[in-house]
Amino acid sequence: MKTNRYSSAVTSLLVAITYFLTYLVIALCWVGAEYCFEGVVIPSHIDSFANALLAFYITRDIVRRERKYRSRRCGDSNDI
């Protein structure tokens, strides 16, 4: 017996929330590290780009692992 799956809208919302929170954590850690090493925080566009890229890759890995775990748990063969 298969469990109920999330609708695509709920899944998209969860991925968006995961991305936002990951971006926020990376940004805070980035600013903290920049302050510790340089003593001053100078915001730039490259920092935002690097944060967005890192958050994208981390969120993608989280979603892949969650789908893989769910497919093993539910007995599906739709591995990514």
C-alpha cells in the first residue's frame, strides 16, 4: 500500500522554503566569516551570487536525497 504523496504545489512550496532557509543560513555564515577574517563586511554582488549558487546546490542535494529515501520507504523504483 502506497502512502499519499504531496501535491506538486506543496512540494514546490517546501523546496522554495528549503532554498530560502538554506540561502539565509549561508548568507549569515558568509557574513560572520567575512567579519572574522577581514574585520569589516563589505557587501558585493559576487557574495550574493555565491550564496545563491551554494543554496541551489545544497537544496538540490537535499531534494534528491529525500526523494531517494522516500522511494526506498514506499517501495517505488523512481530513483533520481
